[in-house]
Amino acid sequence: MLKIRLQRIGRKNDPSFRAVLTDSKNSTKSGKFLEIVGTYNPKAGETSFKTERIQYWVSKGAQLSDTMHNFMVHQKVIEGKKRNVLPKKKPTVKRKELKAKK
């Protein structure tokens, strides 16, 4: 399955990202991708995506990662609600309860 997701580029402590079309089986750090469809610079807050190419690949069956989906909803390229990309918060367990379980 094809996926459109962010790939980190840039130096240590200076992140910048490429939006790439890749096979979902490729790891994010493998560097293998089919097409670059945009860039994102979080320090400057700049985003530039090739929206017509993203819409083309989505129409062909490519899936967007959750973060890319949120970018596309924000730029009104696609309709829908934003997805929660933050990790789920686990309830705190007291130490006595933790020892009792063991």
C-alpha cells in the first residue's frame, strides 16, 4: 500500500521534513520513496505541498499518515476532521498497586 508521510531531513536540533510517497513497508529512515510531494519546516512554520499531486495519489488509493491528513484538512485540500496524533495518556498507577499486581 502506498502512503504519503513525512520523512525527517536536516541536521541534529534543526529538523525539517519532506512529504514523500512511499510503500508502507519501507521504514521512515530507509530513504526509499517514489516521489517528493512537499516540504515542512517546523522552525519557520513553512509548509509547501504539491496539492494536485497529493490529490492524484489519494485518488489512486494512497493513504495519508495522520499528520499529513491534519495538514491537508488545515489547508482545506480534503474534507474531514483532524485526527489525534498525540500518544494516549495512561492512568497513573500507585506504587502499592503496582507491587500488589506482581
